[in-house]
Amino acid sequence: MPQKELARQLGISFQQVQKYESGANRISASKLWQLCDVLDVVPGYFFEGLNGAKARTGQSEAAGGADPESRSARQVLDLNQAFQKIPDSRVRRQVVQLVKSLGRS
């Protein structure tokens, strides 16, 4: 989904979406809930893979570093960015099903 469309559905500017995405601005719980509704995901989706100790200190694995978990988090971000560029929603659903089936293997 393009940022402009996401912004329209959330009732905010597309620049605000960019600030949320880059981490420049924090997202409120109510806006996160609305975002989950628009993207059809559960709130936990955005927290999958966080290490408990790092999460408690406010440091996410996506912040970088050389450990394998940080590399994995970077791969998830890269995958997500590429996924968002797929214009056909049917293809996106198929990609999700493929990834889920590979995860079960």
C-alpha cells in the first residue's frame, strides 16, 4: 500500500506516515490500533521477534548491531519494504502464504 493511501486511510499526512516509519515520531496506541485495522494485522505483528531485555530498555533489534538477531530484524525490514512495493493485492496474499508455508517446513 503506498504511503499516500495509508495516510489517507489513517486521516494523517503522508509526511507523518514517513515519520512513523523512520522512527522520527512515535505512534500512539490508538493510531497503532487504527493502523492494524487498515493493514489487517494484529498489534503483536509489529513486535514479533523483539528480545524482552532490549524491549524493556527501549532498544529494538532493528536498531542495528552485529548480532544475528539484528541481521534478522534488518532482513524483515528489507522484506517488508519490498513487499509493500508489490502493487497487486492478490500477489501479496500469495507471497504471505508462500512465506507461511516455508516457515512450517
